Amino acid sequence: MKHSFEQDVHVRLDSPLDKRKAILQAAVDSIQLFKRQEALKAIRAEKAREYINFKKALVDIQNLVKEVRFKELPLGEKGLRNSSGQEKIMTPVTKKLGKAVKQKAHRVVDERSPLDRQLDELQRKLRSL
């Protein structure tokens, strides 16, 4: 008679309902931690991409500044002046937030992730006990 090492072992536990609740709660906590870790990874990746874009923009700005000949600019006592001698008023540059907000809103609309579904299932089981 052959014995396999993969046999089921049954053990009687005192208060199995409490043990089951503790195991399910531990599973819920671990999934939430995993989701938090994945969110941090995504933020770090986005930060790295934006940093690279920033460096590229900075290099472009430095190249453009080198091309400008400061001797040719009409400088006055109060700042830049146009060729007619009147002061040129420069408008401040505003940051465009619309595109980034739309992308974040689009992510929210997407279907739930498998981790969210698993987390909901575990929480439902925990509530049913």
C-alpha cells in the first residue's frame, strides 16, 4: 500500500469561529497592505517619469537661453522693453491641471481590480461569520 505525503490532516480546534475570523482579518489586512504597496510603486514610477520630463524641459530651456544673445535684447531700467520704448508687460505662466485631473478621474472609472474584488469577498465572508 502506497502512502502519499500529501494527505489531509484534521485537527480539532477550540472556538474555530474565532480562529476563522482572525485568519480572514489577517488576509484582509495583507491585501490592503499589498494594495498600498502597489499604489506607492505607481506613484514612484510616475515621479520618475515626471522627473525625466522635467530634466528634458530644463535642458531645452538651457539650450534656448544659450541661443538668445543678451546683447541684442533691449534692456531698460525697469526690465525688458519692446523696440518702441514702452514697457512690455509679461503675463505669468499658469500651470494646466485639466489633463492630469482627467487622467486620474479616468482611472477611477475603470473596473475594479482583482485585489479589490478579493478584498470585498473576504470582508463579506468576515461579516457573515
